[in-house]
Amino acid sequence: KTLSGREHSVITGVAIIKNEAGVCSVLKPSEETLVKFKNLTDEDIDDYTNTAEPYDKAGSYALQGEARRFVEYVNGDSENVIGLPAGKILKYLD
């Protein structure tokens, strides 16, 4: 119910430590993505919580799963919500 009809931020922080063969440094990129949920009914919430999906997820939803139907919009990198912001990480590993 807390997410119903509201926008929230998903922020992922990543530290990348390069080994001695490369430049020694610690990079701390972060990625923020805004997600807005539609207004949810009690029935929507009950139906969703009667599945196994919300119980092993940060934020109790999977953007790539059943909860996708609750999302009004995603502003930013959806990979950040699903897991790691791979595009951002890969540019640091080149």
C-alpha cells in the first residue's frame, strides 16, 4: 500500500576495485531510477501477495515479473530496478 499511487527511488551503489595489473582505484558509481506505481486496490495487493514473488525481493516486487502490471512508468535505467545497472558498470571495466 505504501507504493500505491506513488513514485519511489531505486538506488544501487557499486564499488569496483581494479587489481594491481590495472590502475589501482576504487570507483563508487551509483544509479538512481524512479518508479511510479498505479493506484492499487486491496484486491490487487491481495492477489499479488498470494504469489511467491514478493517475498524474496528488495522492495517486495520484481519489475520483470507480475508486479510490472502495477507500474505506471520507469524514469531511468530499468536494469537498475531488476538487478545491477550493467551499462554503467561495464563502462568502468573497459
